[in-house]
Amino acid sequence: MVQHEAEVEHDSEVEHRAGVEQGAGVGHSADVLLRDAVQRLSAAGVPSPRVDAEVLAAHVLDVSRGRLAAMAIAGSTLTAAQTERFTELVGERADRVPLQHLTGAAPFRHLQLRVGPGVFIPRPETEQVAQAALEKLASMAQNRPADWTPRVVDLGTGSGALAAAIATEHPQAEVHAVELSASAVAWAELNLAPLGVTLHQRDLREVPPEWEASFDVVVSNPPYIPEGMVPREEEVRVHDPELALYGGGADGLAMPFAVIETAKRLLVPGGWFILEHAEVQAPALAAHCRADAALSAVATHQDLTGRDRATSATLDEEPASHMKECPA
């Protein structure tokens, strides 16, 4: 009975905090507001109108989507202020402002990353790159002393997604992150500083000599969209920074190739790198790496939809091989 009373008290506290009690102000039914928002977002061509409407409402009310669903069923009412704020956000989303910019957060694996204008919004497919890196680290650890501290670097970290995931899920690692854009660095600092990740603002193609042959794993989600190829999604085309999108050259592979060159410099012999790319770029990147005498164990990795979305390779164990040049 005590437990039941505690649950009831908690529910009342949540409703009070959310301002949805009857009489809290002249507002509208949560269910009606959600229905209207879905219609408005659908008309604007938003790909996931129901989900987006629920996320925005939950954000305004500071409750989970599960709690929001229960409130809608129960006929709960938003206050006038909450109704106004929700309507404003729906209008911005209908104008194709990214959902993550409106809430200030983007989910990535077990994390909620802080994001906003000026930084690339992490995508679900990048979570599989993190998963592959974590599995590799676990495999490496089996042949190392129990106190082994792997050194990992994320090249072109953006919001810090890959670095944050590795620091969180493989806490034994010493994680570094490299990012050139000042705007992205500001967001990455918010996400990475609490996790103990060392953030460096610099061009990933110009790493200092003292970093060479000192990392066990290199991860990267570099820009890879070809020049002249305009993204179809308005959220990407208008709001994602160009520096994080376009890989350089007609095939978009200039930056992915640069990541491979930098990885070869940074890795210890036997070290491993993985980078994300577009599905159509997989054959070219695999061939590029297989043609390099310094690299072995080249592999293509699929995302959850079965598309080829990442390439990995191991730096040759031969001590001098990491100095060889990768073919252009």
C-alpha cells in the first residue's frame, strides 16, 4: 500500500511539474494538439510526423514519450504557455528545422548528445561504426595485460558522438577527438569534457609528429558527399554545416583518403582503423586499402539495413610499413 501511494504521489508531482492539471491555464487537450501537429507536419513533408510531434510535446512538458501517451489518453490539458510553445516548435519543424536543433539533443547509443546549429547531427548508422570499434577493442584486450589502456582517436569528431560512445562503453580507453570547426568544437566540448575525452581543435590532416605510431584504434565519420551532389533532405541541405558534408572531389573521397593517410601515421603496428562512408563508395575504399602494402585485413561493414557503410583495416605489423605511402 505504501508503494502504491508513492507511485500516485509521483504521478501527481509529474503532472504538476508539467503544468497539465485541469485549471492550470487556458490550454488545449494534449490529444488534440498532437493530432493537429501530426497533420501540420505531414503536410510539410516531414518524414516522421507522429514521432516528431510526440518528441516536441514531451520536450515542452519535460516528460517521457510514454508518459505523454498516458496523458493524451487521459485527456490531460496543456497550459496556455505550453500550448503556445508547442505550437511554435511545430511551426519551426514544419519549416524543416531539424528536430534535434529544437530539442537541443540527439540520441546516440546510450547517450543524449547536445547539438545545435553549426554541428553535424549524428545519424543512427554511425552507431554501428561505434559498435565495430568497441568489438575490436574488446578483441584486442583479450591479448593484452589486464591493465592495458588502449589509446583511441576520433578524427573529425563533430558533436563527439564516436568518441563519447567509446569513452562511455570502454572506460579503460584513453580517448582523444580531433575537430577543425570552431562551432562543432563548442558542442563537442559540452559532450566530451564530462567523459574525460581530450579534444583537439585542428585539421585531421595535420597531426603533430609526436602523435605518430601512438594510437591503437582510429575511428572517423568524415565528410564524404561528392562535390555538386546536393542532399535531398532539407534538414541536411540547409542546416548541417558544409564542412561536415562534402568530402572533396567528384567522388567525395578526398577526405576519406586523408583519414586513411592520417590513420597510417597515428597507428601503432597492428593498430586498426574504421571510417564511415556512403554505400556507393565502399568498393573504391576497399580497393584503395587493399592496394596499400601497409594495410591488411581490409573489411567492409554493413549498417542495420544491410548497406555497406564503413571500411576498416589493420596497419601491417612490420615496424617500418606504416611509413609507406597509400596510393592516390
